[in-house]
Amino acid sequence: MKVIDVLEGYYAAECVANGRPRHAVKVVLTATSDAGRVSYEWLITFFPHDTEADFGVSYDAVASRTVYEGKGRRSKKRETVLLQEKESVCSELAEELNGRIDWEKPLRELRFG
């Protein structure tokens, strides 16, 4: 099984989980391929980010969605489409956790795998 993070990004955000305010979110698009099949999943996790240097990600405020699953392997064309859907899919996931992502305030440069 091969697992790779296609994209990883950190953004300012608002969410309260388990009574704890969260001020940031980690957004990841992961591709998993095995035995001639591939799947892509968006995952978000809100974390405290109490200071500018605090990137201690907690995994108690998490939501994910598989956005593609089928025969084949990784595809740049498919990934381009999935990356264009980042804000809409991840904003819906954030709403499921009663949170909000501020797409205009990235905390780090995006990382592509």
C-alpha cells in the first residue's frame, strides 16, 4: 500500500472542540493506492494554535471525506480537479464540526507531495 499526502496546508480557523477553542486547522489531501486501486481523502483537524509557533496538532476535532475511489493509479488531472475543490469540501467538513476556516489566512506555505 502506498500512501502520500498530495497537499498539506495550515490555516487560521475558529472552532471549539471538547470545550477548548481552536484557532487553526490542518488540511490534508491523501492519496492511497494498492492493488490497482486508488482513493483520495480530504482530512481536516482543528488544533489550538495558541501562539504563532504552536503547531501541536491535536486529533480530537477531525473530519474527513473520501472524494474519489476507483481502479487505476494517481492522476495529475484528477488531483488538479480535487485540489480545486479544496475550499468547498473542507469548508463543509468544518461546518460538520461547527467550525470555520479562514482561507485568506494561511499559516504556512502549502506543501505538495
